[in-house]
Amino acid sequence: MLNALLTRAKAGEKIAMLTCYDATFAKLMKQAGVDVLLVGDSLGMVIQGDASTLQVKMQDMLYHTRIVARGAPQTVIMSDMPVGSYEHDQALALANAQALLQAGAHIVKIEGGGHMVDTARHLVAHGIPVCAHLGFTPQSVEKLGGYKIQGKTEQAAAAMLADAQAMANAGASMVLFEMVPAALATRITENITVPTIGIGAGPGCSGQVLVLHDLLGIYSGPAETDPQAYKAPRFAQDFLGQSGNIAQALLNYVQAVKNGDFPAAQHSY
């Protein structure tokens, strides 16, 4: 399934990806034609009510991967490797990645560029498909000083291009860009050999991903905060509000990604 998707993407078909955390939504997404279900560590925020993804554990990812896989057989499933599960020990990274594949994932996502290239190469060498996550990386939110656009300077842009090329050369199947200037994401997409996925990275990527709750317009921020204080990110769009029902919202998202209507200029940096 993953190889067929990558072949279509390289031929120019846009990839429509959404985060997914349970069997019911997995079934709805499969019916809507979503190409990839991302079991994201964003579940720490939208499901568990934390302020970031940093509290998510491997057992959380295994549980949600298992139930998403149960709801959408024959659909590509990508699972995040949570913080602490892969960064410092390649043997541990391999064991955890293998556990995610056994739970139903087809590809795992790791955050970071150059310093994670050897880990990506190690996973790929052992048969684990990898997606590299560059730009704003939520697991490094404290180091980055908050939710900030990445790659704005010439030096930072050059470093991101080099990281993307290194990850592709290491065998990564995809590269995901989050909160990156659209022009930079487009340039990198044109200069690497694997498909790219954007979230707040403009329309020039090979595909797009959104957090399900932002697509549905229902996420109100961490449980302990004032719901009125949450402001959806610039790159989000409330497809539910525009369509009136969930099934149609999912279908409209897929169609908008496939035909190039989403993201529009107002969703890009």
C-alpha cells in the first residue's frame, strides 16, 4: 500500500493525510478517501488535554495505532514515535518502531534533521519505512521557544534543504514540513527525490496534513485553559462548518487537497 501511494505521489497525485486516533474516525476517513491516517502524538493535546505532545508515551501510541488500524484496514497508517522513544538509542528506536508496525502502522515519523539521519538510516536498513518531520517540530517546542515559523533566514533555509536531502538519501520515504515558508517548502520539494507533506508549508508540497480537530473546528486548547483563548492556526480550515456534516467535511478536505484548492494563500506563510 505504501509503495503504491508513493508511486502515485511521484506521478503528481496529491496526498491527503489527516490525524486519526480511533476506529470510528478511521472508518470514516477510509470511506472519504484519505490516503494516510496519521496517528499523531498530537493526541496528547486533542485527546488527553495536555499543553504539548511531550507527555505522550509509547503505550499511548501503540494503543491508538492498534485501534486506528482496526478501523481502516487496507489504508496507509503513519504513527509518530513519541519523545524519548528514539532520539538517543538506535536499538531502542528500532524496537519501538517495530512495535508500532506490529500494532498496525506502515510507516513511522521521527522529528529532526541532520542529527537524526543516522537513526533514520538505521531504521530503514532494518525494514522500517520512515517519514522525517522538519521545520517546526512539536517535540522540540521548548527548545524552539514556542510555536514559531522555521526556515525564515537564508542560513536556516539552506540548513533545512540539506536536512531534507540527507533524510531522503538515508532512505526516508517522505519528508513532512510544518510551519515553513511556502516558497522554501516548494523549493525543497523540487530538489529532493521523495514526496513531501505540508502543514502550514504552502501548496507546493506533494500532499497536505491537518489535525482532525482543527479540520472539524472543535479543538479548544488544553483542558485547563479558557476555551475562548484557543485560536486555530493559520494553516487550519474548518471544513465541518462549511459542509454541515462530518462525512462531507472529510470528503471535501480530500477533494480540496487533490485538486489544489487547499491550502490557499491565506493558509500559507
